[in-house]
Amino acid sequence: MNVFISADIEGTCGITDWSETERSTPYDYNYFRKQMTMEVRAACEGAVAGGADEIFVRDAHDSARNIDPSQLPERVRIMRGWSGDLLSMMSGLDRGSFDAVLFTGYHAWAACGGNPLSHTMNLQNEFVTLNGVRMSEFLMNAYTAGYYGVPVPFLCGDNALCDFAQELIPEITTVAVNEGIGGAVVSMHPDAAVRAIREGVKKAVKNAKKCPVPMPEHFEAKIRFREHKRAYSKHFYPGASLEDEKNVSFASDDWYEMLRFFHFVLSD
């Protein structure tokens, strides 16, 4: 079994403030960088216990230089930094034959109250909708897994996102380490989170074939930008439309074309 792990940080156990996500504020960041690493390691250990032979980890937060590779099992390959390709947080998925995609440290979608750090790709938009549903990075990246025919059997992060994931993929195993309340977070103990992730992944990889991603036949996206001037600039993407001062829309039957749109229009 060949497993792909995409790791973010805003759904890491206990994380609450933007300063805890940024390399520029090491006093806050270093602890959560370590916790992110421990959660990824637990996912790797669980995958091995569940039968994985090879594991590819994608560091998918901000600089993509957060995880300490020395803390991961030796059989792991890790991708750090940004290549600039359209897969972004899923970069590397097209480089091999994978049997399962796992998500760690993921967070709720922009404008969701389930995480004080909720957002979708950046802070320049109020929210993004896809086929009428508020789009999270999980939903976007799960569809990328589905595009390549890879099931998604595991997610850990905040409670709101875990609830959504179970609606999308009923057999998915989730570990909700945080619950957002306004600007606060209630979390489990970080060591308990690590144990739960390890055991959850062990179960999940054995159940992977039951977790295909339901792919729509057609995609319609709408991005509501915070600033009208940004919407105006981005609507010049080929095929995009400016619906009003802040809303840019785009549609396609091809998920890869949607990724191309998101890559250029949602970029900072």
C-alpha cells in the first residue's frame, strides 16, 4: 500500500491564533510546528501499522517548511516547498500510484465559525463556493484525490470540518482535535490527539477502498473577494465572470481546469 499525506497546521491540536502558524513569530510557532510534526508522525505510524509500505508526505502549510523530517519514519518521503504546479497542497499525488490520501491538521472553510483560523487558501476572500457549497481546502483537495482515483479514508482537524467530511465520505475516519468557539478553541490533550490519530489512521487505511470521493460531473465556483479591486483584477482569468463588484465565477466539467482557475485566481 502506498499512502499520501497532506499536512496543514490550522487544524493542529490546540492551535488558536495566527501567530502560532507563522515562522516569523517563532515563540508562538515553534510549539505548534512540533505538534504538527508529531501528528504527521502519528499518521505515518498508523499507516505502517495498517499495512502501508510507502508513505509520501506533503508539507502543505504556508512556506511548506514546517515539518521536522528527522522525526518521521525512515520509509517516508517528504515534499517541502512549493513547486508551483496546479496541485498545490496535493503536489506529488501525480508522481506515483497511491492507494489512500490522508489529511492532517486541516481546518474549516472561510467564514465558518468552527475554527478561529478558518479560511480557504488565503485571507483575500470572504468565502468560496463550489456547486453551492462553501469550499474548504479539504473539499478542494479531496476532489483532487478523486480526480486521480484515490480514496480518502482519514481526516483530522477541527470538529466542523470533520462533520462535513463525514457527510461527503460516510466511511471516512475522522479525529476532531479542536472545537472552535468564536475566537477560542477547546481542544483535547495533545498527547491524546497523537494517540487518536495513530489509531484512527491504522483503522482508516484498512478501510480505504470504502472511501471513494464522489465526483460531480460539473463544477461551478464562485469567489467572493474582500476587496472589489481584487475581484476586478482576477475576473480577467479566461472564462471567468465578474458577477458584481466582489464576486468572480467560473465553471467547467474538468476538475483540472478548476484547479488551474483556483491556482491563478486564489493565489496571493
